[in-house]
Amino acid sequence: MGRFNPKGVEKWLFFPDGDLPADLTAITQTEVNAVATVDMTGVQNSEALFNTGGWTSSPSTINTPDIKSTETGNVEGDSTRSIATTQYYLDKIPASNVIYTTFVKGTSGVMVKAPMGTAAAAFSDAIPCTVTLRELDDAANAAKSFTISWSQGTATAGVFAA
Amino acid sequence: MSRTNTETAENTGDMASPTGSNRKTVTLTHKDGRTVTCLPIESSINHYAAQGFKKGK
């Protein structure tokens, strides 16, 4: 038992189309460490991930009013997902921003959330996704950053394999 | 009347690993001398190839 701070522990991995894990419910350590797999958290003191958003599903209900009663129940409705984002600090050296240069519009693959890291038995959510927008942020009084926006499919929950 | 100058710093907390990450990159060069360094994802390389960037050099 124990809560934890995710800094330095949490991982976000991107598997590009053509190098996807064989089983999204049991991603292996070999697949995690493959050359094509991208560590989306970036590099400390350089181009690093500092904010994510929208990588979850929102369930909804459908109300079922009737003429029998003013009490209205519901049934399960669709669970929908919005545009997801990942936000990074920019490094002032252009060549150090390889996430920026790589994730151009249309880049497609599977994003894997690994809040406990990627060791065997840690939990994962794997979400097919495609870059819809990559843009430099325009905040003036802040460390410069950029945002990648993603369309996304539905998530597959899994447990990392050995 | 006195003036004071207060310096501020913005926190830049992030989720990156303290040790960074080992990444293989590809540098693409345009004939006008511009270079782009990206990860070896085929669609990204094709994106820059369409703009005249080529592998090597």
C-alpha cells in the first residue's frame, strides 16, 4: 500500500503504426525497449512532457422519462472521448526538440499510459491515436512550449508482461 | 519613495525521467543546408522527404 508521486515514475509510450505491440493487454519488456518505441515523457531539462489532457472516456446516460411518474431514471449511454493533448517545453536548441519534429500531423500509432512505470505487473491503458494538430503555444510570460492534439480510439486496459 | 525589483522564476515541473531517455534519431538535410532531427518513424521521415529533406550528410 502506498500512494506515490508520478514524477520520474510515470511513463507515456508511443508505438508507431508498423511497430505495434502484439497484445495490447500484455505489452512485453522487449516491446517497451524496442528502438521504434518512443518515450513520450521526453528529456529532463530539455524537451519534456509537462501536461496531458483528454486521454479519458466520459460516460453518459440516457434519461428514460415515462408517463407513470415524475421520477426519471436512466440507462447507460455512449461513452465518448474528446481531443487529447500532450504539452511539452521547448528546448532552445532546435535539434533537441525531436518530439516536436517527429509528431507532425497524421502521425499514427498507439499511446500507452503507464502511471506506475513499465515493469512487469504494472497497469497500462493503450489508446490508438493520430496527431491532428501540432502547434507552438503563444503564452508570453511562461517557459515556451508546444501542444500536440490527438484524435483517439477506445482504450484497452492491460498489465505489462515480463 | 523607494523602488524594489522583485525577480520571479517560473516552475518548470515535468514528467520526464531524471535519467532522460535513450533515443535513436535521424537527421535529415535539405539541399539549402537546413537540417531536421526526428525520431525514426516512417511517416515523419516521409513528411520531411516531401519537403526536400534527405537522410544522411
